[in-house]
Amino acid sequence: MATQNQTDFELGKYYLDQTPNEIQRLELQYAFIKAGFGHRDILELPLDFSKAGELNILDIAAGSGAWILDVVKIPQVQSRLSPTGAADPVNIFACDLSPTKFPKSVTDPLGIHFFVQDVTKPFPEEMYGTFDLIHIGLLCFALTSEGWGQALPNIHRLLKPGGLLLQTEYNTGVSPPKKSIADIPICDIDTYVNTGSSVVDRANSIMMWSAYRNDFLVGFCARYPPMLESASFTILSVKYFDLPYGAARSNDQRSTPDHALFNLEAFMDTGSRSLLSQDDLEIPRGHKITTEEERKRALEDLVRDIRDKEGCFSGLAEWVIQKPL
Ligand SMILES: C[S@@+](CC[C@H](N)C(=O)[O-])C[C@H]1O[C@@H](n2cnc3c(N)ncnc32)[C@H](O)[C@@H]1O
């Protein structure tokens, strides 16, 4: 049984909770991703809030609750939360593998029902076919390809026919900019991780290599849509943007703190520590690192070069997906 003091990493379940200040990291990440997609209203969705009848919404792998707390601020939702006694309530549920990051003292009074749930395991049967909208986001560094193969049928079972799944994910590593998601090919690991010394090569020797070592979907944005289709989902739309880091930011962007680079650094710190512990850290590939001191120096050099010299990007995709009627 998890206690509030244990992280999922200590429990051996979730790789990124080694990151210090994980809650703060998730909050900042949510804000810069939302801004990157240009969302003012997070629910720019084909979901009709004016329609009479109960609506059920679920945030899976809710983390710090950033998305669900944004949803409850929407006026059409706020006035129909279950504690308001509205005739047509909007019932909100959230779950995560771990309860440690979820702000129950804030969400309980709003009537948000939180439960502990591994998305790769069956959900309670009474929830099957009950949800109008499910959100899941940023699990590309949490679920293996086998894990997605288990999670997608579970999510499918939870949705009503015609229900929507909203999902945001990174394309796993960093790259030069792409024009659209269609420019992301399915490649094998050797295409992503090679022995060059550019910031992309060095960053991917940590990001892509640790994704590969953990059997996550390397090049997520290209590999995931066929999995959705195999699980009988229909993709209604996809938005894509390239998140810039460091020197790749525009002059306007450079006047604000580079939270995205802080986030990337935290990812790379976690990934490189994990690879070093497996005696498999090379930055770039071909240049083996064997001590903590070398690891820290290589990471500092890399972050400084991204900030001051080359810059790089991470692709992010947001899909609106439907369980067909
Ligand atoms: C990167 S965080 C994203 C949190 C949130 N979705 C967001 O966008 O800010 C990933 C979350 O997934 C949770 N998680 C990891 N593996 C999971 C699993 N198998 N089932 C459910 N949740 C999982 C972690 O505990 C963590 O809170």
C-alpha cells in the first residue's frame, strides 16, 4: 500500500517521480503546454455542455490535478458540479497510479472523486460505458508498448459510444523543428540516437535512449495513431506544435523564464541517472560516462549549449479521439 511519503519511483512503478519538485514541474509543464497549443479554454472540444443530462468526465493519470482543476473553472462546468445540487450535474472523476501528488484537500470540496488506479489494469465494472469525456496526458515516459496495449481497451470500455478521449503527448525526444506531425516518420532507434555532438544528438542519447531502454514508444507521435486505430478508436483531429528550448526561443519568448528548459533538464537528469546506474550512459552515444561527476558535467554542458548556442525542440501532439457510436 502506498503511503503519502513514498514516491512511485520508490515503489518501482513510475520512472519520472525521481524528479525533485515533481508537483511544481507538472504545474509549470501544464501551463507552457497549454500556452503552446494556444488554448484559452482547455475544452475546445466537440462536447455540448448546453445539452441536458448528466455529464461524466474522467482524468486518468491526473498527477497534480492541473487539467481537472482547469476544467472546473469553466463556467458551464462550475455551475453544474455535484455539490451545487444541479439537476444535470457534471460529475468529475480523477485517478492515478499514486495518490501522492493529487490535491485532495482542494478537490474534495468540489466533489471531484479521486481513486487510485493503474490504467493498464481493469477499472471498476460499474464505470464501463459511463464517460462522456476522458483526458489522459503525458504518459509517453510512463507506459511501455505493452502497457498501451492494455490501457487502450480499458479506456475504450469506460467511454460511452460517441464519447471523447483528449490526449496530449510529447514525441519522446528532441529534434530540429518539424512542420507538422506528418513530418515525423517511424524510425528505429539508430536514426534518433547517433554519435554526433550536436545538442540534439547529446540530448537524445539520454531522452530517446532511456525511452528505448524502458520500451516506451520511441517517436511516440508516429507510433501511437496506429495503436489507437487497432483499439477501435477514431482520431477526430490532431494539433501539433514544436516546443522551443533555449536558443531556439524567439526574442519575445526569451523575455520570460525558460520553464520548458527547466523541465527538459529535470527529464534528462532523471534519465541520465537511471542510465548511469545501469552502466549504459553515453553522451553522445559512443562517449561512455562512468562517474556521477562526469554525468553532472556533461549535463551542465548540454543545458548551457541548448540555452546559449544551438537550441532544440520537442514535438507535442494533442489528439481528439472518439469511441465510435
Ligand atoms: C508526467 S505525469 C502527467 C500528469 C498529468 N497527466 C499532467 O498532464 O500533468 C504522469 C502521471 O502518470 C501517472 N502514472 C504513471 N504510470 C501510470 C499508470 N500505469 N496508471 C496510472 N497512472 C500512471 C504518474 O503517477 C504521474 O502522475
